[in-house]
Amino acid sequence: MTTNVSAYAAPAANAPLERTTVPRRAVGEHDVLIEIKYAGICHSDIHQARNGWGEGIFPMVPGHEIAGIVTEVGPGVTRHQVGDRVGVGCFVDSCRTCEYCERGLEQYCVTGGTGTYNALDKDGEPTYGGYSSHIVVDENYTLRIPEGIALDAAAPLLCAGITLYSPLAHWQAGPGKKVAIVGLGGLGHMGVKIAHALGAEVTVLSQSLKKQEDGRKLGADHFYATSDPETFTKLAGTFDLVISTVSAPLDFDAYLRLVKTDGALVNVGAPEEPVKVSLFSLIGGRKTLAGSMIGSIAETQEMLDFCAEHGLGSEIEVIPAEQINEAYERVIASDVRYRFVIDASTI
């Protein structure tokens, strides 16, 4: 039997979010019921609630950075028990049978998987995300949040943390490697923290120098303004890995000039507009222009354990649910240091 829970939803594209109720399925054999304590606000929530990435499913309850407590488990559950601290990220199911699911790369499931929100579950019903009081999720798609991380600071790790950890790990950031993070926002600040903890030499490339002090505190060794043309001259051929976190189209040819031969420019931001690149920017140095999307369940758990071991969490501003619409505008204006987190008790 379904249960209605309180939530904040966008009733239509571009409409302000408002308090409502949404159905949650009964706890099944391998399900856990989670009382949500905190939910992060990701820029992708705004893109989807405003149809920036295509037509959405409305009413839409965004939120895929979820931290909470297990309050009920299905009879077949073995991974979690009542009282556990758990998290839910960007997807809540996948086909489980394709080559990528079988390799533990569920984020690249050939069916696209089942998004935590703005998707249709296997029963054909819409999924609703973390801007709500409770959620029911299969145990195989929930994460254990270590005791070393506060739940509010852990919530953004379920998207922002893994989105940066995965490419940093895949392209082997570490001692002896020079890494640049483009953009010091909700994603970028976690990139700086994680790259520093991995032992890389970290540079922040930001539009201006106004966040320079923050960047240094977060672990950056160097900080440059991309609005200064001299930056691109001075840093040409410097980096083994450049990760762009921004959601606006960049001059990729300019950023590829910063990459060493055999280095990579990896995009984790998702601009709504197409971008252009000259193939000569790649050919000249056997460079890679790549993308990376969140991470698998196993890698997300690895990231959470790594963050707990190194004392890492997101830099957050906790808000009541009534400030969600205001927070959206502030995210667009880059007026947050560095992630809004909703106190779910106010939903």
C-alpha cells in the first residue's frame, strides 16, 4: 500500500516549488524506508525543474543528494538495518543485466537507469526525489554514510562528491600530478578538497580572484582568474588533468591548450547549449576531451569512506524548505558557499 509523504514540488516547468504530498510505495522485499534528514540542492535540480535538459515529468520533486536514517527494512534486506545512516544519490535502480551494470558501472546502464527523480520507475510510476520527508529505495542503491561525516555535510557528497571523485580516481590524480579545477562552486570545491587529499598539486581556475582565499583554505596550491588572458599564456601545457565543473559553455580550445601532451580535459558540468571544439586542439598533443557522469554504487561508497578517512565534507548552508525558491536564484547567481542543504524536518 502506498503512503503519502510531505514534499516540495515544481507543479510545472519554471513554476516556483511549493509544499505538497507525493506517494511512496510500500516497503518491498529488498527495500528500505528512509527518513530524510537533509537534501542538497544541485544545479541539475534547477536545470530539470526548468526543462533546461529537455521536457520533464511534472509535478517534479527534485533532490538526489539525500542523507537520512533507515526506519524500516524489507524482510530480504541484508545491507542495512533500522537506525543506519544512509544516503541516496542520482539513481535508484538500473537494469542490472547489461554489460555496464554487470561490471559495476550502473551509472552507464544502457537503459539509462532510473533517476532518483524526473524518471519513471519500473512500475511506470514517476520517481520523486529528496525534497521530501521520506523515500523508499532498494537496498542495492543505498549507501552507508560513515560516522565520521555529519549528515548535513554528507548529503552533497552523494552527487557533488562522487561527480568529482570518479574522474579524479579514473585519471589517477595523485602525487606528481598537476590537476586544475575549473569553477569553484558546489562541484568545484569538492574537487579541490578531494584532489588535495589524493596528493595532487591543485590549481583553481575561476572567473575572478574573489574566491582565492577560500580556494587556498580548501586545499588549492594555486589560483588563477580565467578573465585574465595572461592566465592561458602562463599555464599553457601545464596540467595532466583539467576538470571543468561549470554549467556554461566554455572555449574548449583555450582550455585544451592548458593540457599537457597525453593529458585530459574532463567535463562534469552540463551546459544546456552545445559547445564547439577544433580537433586540432586534440591532435596536436594526443590530448583527450572527455566526460564523466557521477559514479557507480561501489565507487560512491568508496568515495564516502575516503571522505570520512580524510575528514572531508561539503561546505554547506543549511536552509528551511520555505527558502528553496530563493536558494535556486542564489545558485544561479553563484551566491552560495558552496552548497545549499535543505533541513528536511521543515518540509
